[in-house]
Amino acid sequence: PVKDQSKEVSLEDFESAYEEILKVAAEPERSIVTVQGITSDVDWMNNAYENSNQVSGILAADNGKEYFVLTEYRAVDQVDRILVSFSNDTTVDAHFLKQDRATGLAVLKIDKEEIAPETKESIAVAKLDSSSAIQRGETILALGSPAGYNNSISVGMVTSVGNTKNTLDNEYHLLTTNIMGDNEGSGVLVDMEGSIVGIISQSFSTEKNRNVVTALPISELKKTIELLSNNEPIMYLGVKGQNIASDLSQKTGIPKGIYVNAVEEDSPAMEGGIQNGDVIIQMEENCVETLGQLRKELDKYKENQKIKVTAMRKGAEGYVEIVFDVTVGAV
């Protein structure tokens, strides 16, 4: 008979595994901060009080004079004061720099002169690794406040990497996990090497997945983080759409390209004449068949630059090609 080689898992095994998890989390936790947006107000009896919104963030960059904090704009939208608390529980004032409407992310800046030397020693700028190699089934950590409360560590696995979410002028792949989350959750996903591979973004989760942690891949955010930290404009067309791939094109008769579902009012796209139902296929001389390609092409241009956007529009006798003159905007 074959001898059973299975081993009963002991309490010591669980403790050992948890210790390893804490070791992996130790370095990325140095870069995690808590962001508070504070608004002063008065009640109906004219008593002064303060409202506070709180989310997690990360130290995303350092230019020698300032730290730059990546966080969610919802916590700092129209507030009177912004406080950032570091991993050693010290707190300093921060200042809003810029937001990205497509992702709901924002960057704050902190004067390094306001931070004590011992705090500088205990914190670190985040190690933002590539997320392109993340696969379904990989073990992952959620740090920050994924379930809505601070300084938590949760462990689970990546359950999906193939779903996408369309946004303004762009699209993002979603990293979905089996880690319990919350609508107000925030923070980061960390791989077993201790690198941050995703920014938790519960607003991107579907109704069915609101109770688990969903994140945007860091690889797809690096350009945005760079632009926000440098306070540079993000080029703007103003369309939301859906990718029409070959198989969907064959089934529906819609040309391959980006089917425009919505055009923002007063956007460059609307000013140029692009309408709902148009299918964008080209920008200048370059083919664009997905929102991701559109975003990369858009990033090549400058504000107020005039470009030609080619689209297919359905008429009485089928789709016809139209070339639009569009002046690129910036946000």
C-alpha cells in the first residue's frame, strides 16, 4: 500500500506563514500613508465642527525637496486642510497638486523640510514594480485599508486579470482578488517579492464584486503618476467607448475600432464633430483599434495641437469614413 505522505498543518505552521507575510509587508508598509481631508463647518446652532474623509495612499516619488503622495481624489476634494500620517504615526500637512479624472487618483505634495529626520529614516518611497507578469492564482497581499480601516494586512490570491473597465479616453485592466473588501476600501496590492503591483480602486469594481478587493495595475498607472507628480497636463479628447474587435465586428457589422458611447460636452471631440455611434479607427496616420491605443497616441500630442481623427459613421447605405479636425485639450 502507498503510504500517506500528507502532513497535518499545525498552529506553528500557521504562525510561521504569518511571520513570512509580515516580512514581505514590512518594506512596502514604510511607503503607505493615511490621508485625511478636513472640512470646517458650523451646525444649525452655529457651533463649529470638522468633517474628515480618510483613505490610504503611498509615497510615490521624491524630487529631493518634496515627497509626492498618490491617493484618491475623493478624500481631498474641496477640503480646507489635508493631513498625511506616515507609518511611524507622525502627521504633517500636505498640499493638493493634481488629479486624474479617468482614475479618480490624485497627487499631493509634502515639503521635506517639514518632516523630522527620524521620520525620513522610517519611511520610504514605494517600489512600483511591473504588474504585467501578475497571473490568476498568484498569492497577493492587500495593505492599507482595503476593508475600510487603517493599517491592515490581508492575504489572498488574484482571481482575475482579464477584465477591463473603460474610462474617459482610456481603458484599464482590473486585478480582482478574493480578499474581502469594502466600498470605501483603499490601499495597494503587493506581490510576494514585496513590490506594489496594484492600486486598490473599489470604484472600478462591478456590483457583483464590491465585497472583494479590486485594483488597477501599476504598470498602466505609471505614466499617469509621472504626469501628476510633475504637474504636467494630461491630454484630453473627451470620449468614452467600447473596443470593437474582429469577432464582435463580424457579429454586429460594426467596423473594428473604438465605438463611441458618449462624448463629453464642450470636449475637443464634441467641438470637432465626433458623435455617439461613431467608430474611431485612426489618429493622424496611426491606426487605433482600442482605447488603450487611443490613450498612447493622445499622450504624443500637445495641448492645442490640431490633429486629424478618422472615424466610421453609419449612414443610410452603411458606414462611411469621416475625417475630423480636432484640437487636443488638456486637463
